[in-house]
Amino acid sequence: MEPQVRGVTEHLERVLALVAPLPAGHRDLAEALGEVVAEDLYASASVPPFDSAAMDGYAVRLADLPSDGSSVTLRVIGDVAAGPGAPAGVGPGQAVRIMTGAPLPPGADAVVPVEHTSTGRFVAGATRSEDSVVLARRPRAHVRGAGEDVRQGELLARAGTELTAALVGALAASGTVRVSVRRRPLVAVISTGSELVPVGEALGPGQITDSNGPMLAAAARAAGADVVRLGPVSDDPEELRAALDAARVGGADLIVTAGGVSAGAADVVREVLAASGPAAGPVTDADVASVAMSPGKPQALARWGGVPWLALPGNPVGAYASFELFARPAIDRLRGLGGAAEGLPSQGRNAERALLPLRYPLGQAYRSLRAATAWSSPAGRLQALPVRWVDGGVEPAGSHHSLSALADADGLALVPPDVEKVRAGDVVQVLMLR
């Protein structure tokens, strides 16, 4: 099977065509943190539900306070704290001690903070002892009006929004109990190569520790997926097929493999994808590509028993860059996150120059930064270069084909295919990693 030559954006379009947002289901709000809202959410009730005190102090009538700011003495007739109970009404010349969050008594329309009165401060646990208080009009009323934060029926979250702790709080305050969300996708990660040994096992001659498996599993978890790791597997096609079957039977929504997709005689992914007849197994939609990016040129797509399968290169930096540019947007689409559920924005023929992000429609993950130093870029391929912050911009992070460079990187500089030399001071697009 000869690889198809294509640009990064075209390959991403094909990746996204393999996946669709997962079905929605209802979950208790408290259990849905990190999941993605499947339908617009509206406030069930107003927040706050009543006019309340924004400060500890005295509830008063503004009509009793001279507009010139001079002090007056008011009679203190009661207390009201946050919680159930009906507060006493405030009449002419009267004040009520009030605590933050307590409902404003009938007749009152302002709160004077205690520190700006003759009382000075309230003593925790002490009952009211003062019969009167001296105070004056303040610039602010220190009252939170009913519905000032959120009004009943107000839109709180669009479909495609991830449930953060803050959003959970806002929904809970407005009375939301259950939400319609898409579950976290299950991603199966399989690293391939007869030379690979699981982390912690002793190395024999010609063997290396599998780093792609743990790295891609961690990246998938960081992208909001649940993960199952299978492997590493050797360059035996039957062993790879068995791992793919295990992923399918285990309910994986996406399979991500690393390695075995280049042009070598032992590249097991290419061998499985090229098989025909009974030996092919349940593989469909096989698509082997030579993508115009560096690192990460060899790529492949397929379905294994209907499960979308992304085959990434074995070079660790290439595998990581490929995950960020292809696998993460696929996971985001499975989750129904933001614009990823709607597919790829139209970019035209020069899409690689901009490479607009799918994960974040407003581009939060991408920044335009200046190069602090010069570096070269391969002609005709989009360069995904690990870079780190320095004074004045970004520079390549160590030996950019090494894992240590990734560990030191703050982002991936995405250099367009028609740029062969980045000069100090040039503006580059950086996919931020932290």
C-alpha cells in the first residue's frame, strides 16, 4: 500500500471524518466534572434568589441618611443572619444588624458596613448589645439584588462546553441537579516494536524501554479521555491483531498506535493494513499517508472492527507532535468539545500557514510569539519544533528530536512548509503545551 502524500490540514480532515461525538446521557452534576455539556444549560433559578446583604453591617433606609454624608443615630431593633427566618421590617429611624448573605429586611434599601459605624466590628458569637448606632450614607448600597448574578432562564453554558469546577458551582447555585453530557471516550494506546520493553523491566541486547506507550497514554488522559494501555507488542502481525481485537472488545472509542508505520521491512502496522483476505482481519478504510510535517511524516488511518484507529510514527517527538495535531482533536470531537464537534473550519489551500486550532475556537492554545534565535526548517514540510521560553521569545528546546527536549518544552513552534529559515525576531505560531 503506497502512502498518499498530503498536507497536515488534509490529514486532519481525514482524521476527524473517522470520529463523531459520543452519545449523550444524563449525570448528576456533582459527578460530571471534566465532561462536556451535550445541550445548552439554563439557570433553573435566579442567583441570589432574594435581595441580600453584601457586607456585615446595618440594614437601613437611605431616606434616613443625609445625602451630604453627615452622621445620624438610628435605633437598632433586631438582628438578621444568613439562613431561614423572616427578618424584622425597618421603619423610619430604625436599623437592623445584618450579616453577609442575609435577606434584606422589608423597608431597607441599603447596608452600611459595620466598620464604618460607631460599633466598629461585630464579635463572633456575641448577641446584640447596642440599642443605637451612629452611621452615615456610603457611596455604595452594599446590597446584592435578586438575580443580580444570574436570572432564571439565563444561558449558563453552551453545548460543547467542558464542565469546570467554576461552572459546576454556577449551575449548582442556580438549582441544576442533573446535566446532559457526553461520557469520556475510552482510548486504547498500543506501542509497537520488538525492541520495546515495558518500563521497569531489565533491558537485553538491542532493547529499549517503551516510552511512547506511557507518554501517549498520559497525553490522552490529559485530553480528557479514559485510557487502556495494551502492549508494547512485537513486530508480529498476529500479536498486533490480538491487541487491536482486545481494544475493540474492551469498548475502545479510539485506538492510537505508535510505531510500525514507516517504510521498514518490519513495520508491523503497514503489514497489517496491507493484508488482504482472511489475514486482513476486520480492518476497513485503511489510509497510509506521507504527511508534510517534520517530525511525524509517516501516518496511517483505519477502522478496526469499526473502531477508529490512528497510527502514529514511532519517533517519540514525532509521536507526541502527531498526537497534539491529530489525536487530541479526534478526542475532542468524540467528547463534543467546542468547535471540534462541528468539524474542520475551511482554511483553503494555504491552511498549514495558519493551522487554526480545532480544540479551541478562540485559539487559546496557540500564541504568536517571536523567535529569540534563528533555526532552520525543512523545505515543504510543516515543522513542529519543541521550543521553550527565554527572554524575548522562544528558542529550540535542546536537541529537538529527543524526549528531553519535549520535557523541557513550553510549546511546539509550527513553522509553515514554505519557510526554510526562522530568523531571530520572526513571529511564529506556537501550540502551547503548558
